[in-house]
Amino acid sequence: MENVHINTPDDEKYMRRAIELAMMAREIDEVPVGALVVKEGEIIAEAYNTRESSGCATHHAEVLAIEEACRVLGGWRLIGGTLYVTMEPCCMCGGAIINSRIPRVVYGCPDLRFGAFGSLIDLVEIPLNHKPEVLGGVLADECRGILSDYFREKRRHADS
């Protein structure tokens, strides 16, 4: 039986917070991606990309939010949580999602170059020990717009 992915009433609310986090990343000249982990209706962790400012390749919003959620909950299993992220997770972040046992991932816009949940590859289709439910496209136009504006501005400055 096919897994049905349903947009819940809270998905847009939490995605709006992820968008706010993405804008914080943009303010410090990071790729504007924001992520948060919600469990039992409460935000337990929030993060945004800091790869450029930290100089660390693993500092994607999703990984940082997962690390914070693990600290808050006192363990590596994030059972019962939902990860909200403004852009489809890459393979690295997908691996962190699978390894932390997050049952549900909600993302905004697809990532056609690096997306690991259906755009480029689909980690859910690989026979791994954990398969999160994945819902994409929540506030996709807003999420895509933030990224497009950021990269347009970067190109404009590079050309001047």
C-alpha cells in the first residue's frame, strides 16, 4: 500500500518559521535555508545554514537542527519528530534524517541539483532500515523565491 503524504494544518505554520530562519541565514550571507524539528506540537530545535561562516561542510540547516534536537532530547533517536526545512535535503542531510529516525520530513522547494528525497535521487526508495514520510512543496514558491533572490544578488555582485 502506498504511503499517503498529507499536508497538516500546522505544516504551513512551521514552514513559515523555517522561512524566517532562512532569512536569518541570508542576513549573514549564507545560503538561505532554515530548518526546525517539532515534537508534540513544540519546536525543540531550530537552525539555518552556517557553512560559509563556520567553514564547515556539514553545517547545513538540517544537520544543525538534528544535532540540537538530539541535545534537547538527550539521545540520537528523534522518534515522534517532524523536520521542516525550506529546501529538499541533500544526501548528507538525508543520511542524518534516516540515522536519527525522524519519522516525517516536510520541505518547501525541491533541489534539482542535490535533492535526496525525489528530485535527484530518492533515499526512501533505497532498502535502508528507516523510511521517513516525506512531504514536499509546502510554501514552495516562497522558499524558492528566497533562494532565487539570494543567488540572483550573488551573481549581480559577481558581475560588477
